[in-house]
Amino acid sequence: MVLGGGIAGLSAADSLSKAGMRVTVIEERDACGGTHRSRAIGPYTFDVGSIFYESSARLFNLAPGLREMCPQVIRRQRRIAPGGALAHYPLEPREFLRRPPRELAAALIDLAVSRFAVRRDGSLAAISTQRLGKRFFAQTGLRSYITRFNHVPPEDVSESFFFHRMAFIEKATRPREMARLAFRALLSRGSVAGRPRPALHVRPREGYAPLFAAITDRLAERGVDIRTATALRTLSGGNGTYRIETDHGSLDATAVVSALPLDTLHRALFGAPSGLTSLGMTTLYVSAAQLAPDTGNVLFNFDTRGRWKRATIYSRIYPEPQMTREFFAVECTLPPGGEHAPQDVFADFRDHLSAVGLARDLRLEGHEHVPDCYPLYRPGTEAILHDTLARIEEQGIVLAGRQGRFEYLPTSSGVIRRVGEELARAALQPDPVPTGKQAIRPVTSAPAISAQSRTGRVPSMPSHS
């Protein structure tokens, strides 16, 4: 039994079915894909989350022809720096060299002193200040972005965020790498933003539906039973005999792999919260009569103003000459227990972009709420996580994926790699069924994904807001 039909759950089902096991997947939403989901509104197609994939992405191994479905584009990432100016994302060494000599000297002295004077205390603030210095940490907008993302200051975030969500900064601030980047910046005449970059794949023009239809078709051909619109209520048993209660009835299984949010599983298993907290997300679907041409096709907010963190501009990724308006998705994380208030987030976004002169005639076309989107690591969370994982794994349950293990995994390839590692560690074995028997008790009232045509059509779904 695989709990969750996102990338992690489908990857687990793929590996287990290839190994000859009988697999059932249950997914609470009415479609598979997790946070990889699209929504059509009028002439526009929007998404939740990132849509970019390298050619070697492990996602493409889940079914034949997936890579060919996904067109290629050059990703052009920009950020709004403190004060409202546009700059390269994530950071560009030449930015520091453009500072007035006195300001640059003060920042460099601060950086050098911080390397020796600042001691790591387990917080994100300490390691960021040690690596960047207090001035660069604030002036680049990193401090503002981190606070906006987590809804708490860096002093209240675990330093693990630095190593997992800020991997580029971690690498770039190593002494040898900093020296290399500084030397390169001194010799270079052009901006990093103008250098040639490899093309990346993006989801199909019409949205994620055909991509996940191909994946679920492939799984169905191997006999995987995928039940959407089926929510987990309780989970009992352990180590070879499990009873899964859903809103459509009961299921029995000999093994369970969970890609659900860890706290959700803990509540279903033990009837109590785990003590772990996650960030939700409000995604706005926005159109504009005009958007500044220098914003690229992905724009991050490193300014001191605005609640939003990232905008993905589809009108530049999937250009349509007849389209008169720009359209894009805007993401805003929510604190634990935070309210999904799209109108308020949109008003804040509109005011911010108007203030910095980047957009005109913004219109809110729709919105979506995504709960439990990112793990929130506060200092001390690692100990709670360790105890939670141990308690669940004592029941023989395999935990996998970003949600399932409460891990920072920013790419689908990272998710699939970790799923494979956890399945290998668990060493699940096929459990042959005697003739005329079934390992999984059928639930006739639960809708299931049937084998779909290769056209990529999926059952009609109600819209989500």
C-alpha cells in the first residue's frame, strides 16, 4: 500500500511494481501529481510550484515519452533586490564590486571578521552571518527572503536550511570558491545573467495532465491499483499486517510506504500530532496588461517589502502571439495555521509591483491553497524528527519523499533518489498470493484510475480554489 499519489508515491509504486509486488496507491486529491498540478482558467494555464526539469531528470524514467512531451526553454531568473532594483538570481559577484569603495571595504572587513568572530549556534542566522557577514546578508536581500519564506527570523530557523535550501550560497561562500568567483568577476566584462545557459525542460504546454496520465497508464499496465479521491483516516497494525481505514472503507496490506505529510501519518497511526510543523502556501494566478521585460521568466522577491516569494511567468515560457496579457503564478508561504487569504496576498503583491514600477493593470484570475508545502525547521526540530521517524518506522512503515520524511528536497530528482534509497534500505519482498486470494481487500465505492488512452486525457475534475 502506497499512501500518497505525488512524485514520491508514484515513484515508489513504480519501483515496487517492477519488483513484482502488487501495489495499491491511495491519493486524497482527485488526481495524482501532488504539488505538480495545473489549472486552466480561460485562455491561461497556471501551475503550483516549479515546472523546470533537467534533461536527466528522474521523473522522465517513470514512463516512455515523458521527456519528449516537455518542451525546452532557457530559464531566466531575476530577483527584486532591496530598494526595488532588478538583479540576477541568486547572486552575482559583480554586484559587490559595484558598491562605493567605502561601503565595499566595510562589507569586506565585516565578512572577514565574521568568519572568525561569529560562532555557529545551530541557527540559520549564525551560519549565514559567518559565511556572508552581517552587511552582505542584509544588503543582498537574503535575510528578508528567508524571513518571508519561513515567517520567522533566521535566528529561529535551523541551520539545516542553509545546507539544503541554500545549497548554492553554501557552495559559493566556501573560501576557495569565493576567491575563484571574485577573481572571475574582476576579469569578466559581462553580467552573469547574460552568459549562455543550457535549456531546461518544462511541463507540457497544456499542463501536467498528459504527463501524469502517461505515468498512471504505465502503472496500470503493471496492475497497480490507483485510487484517487480517497483519504486516509486511520492506520493500525504493524510489521506485516496493516489495516488502512479510508473515507471509502477498509483496506488490508502486508506493507505500507507513506509519502503523506509526516504529521498526517502520525495522527492516523497514533491519534496525536507529531510536534512537527509545516508551511502552507497560497498560489495566486495573475494576469497583467504589462510586465517589465527585464523580469525574466522567473522572478524572486528579495526586497524588504511584499509577502510573496516567487513568480513564474508562463507567458514567457509558453509564448502565444495572440495573447494580449502576461500571465503568471505568484507564491506566498503561510505560517503554521495561517489563513489562506488570496485577496489580501494579491493586494499586497499588486501594491509592491506597482511601487517598484514593474507591472500595470494586474488582475487576480484565481488561486489555490496548498497545505503542508514545506517543512519548517526550527532549532531543535531535528530531535523531534528523529523521534517521530523512529516511532513510525518501529511499526515497519517505510517513509519516503519530502513530505514522508519531512526533508528539504527541492527537486523531483532528489525526491525520487531518496525514495529509492529508503526502499532499498527497507528491502521489501514480494508476498505471493495464494490462488483465488487477494492481498488487498477491494473497496468498490472508491474511484480508481483506469487504463487511460495515450492521448493524455484524464477524467474531468472540478476546479480547485
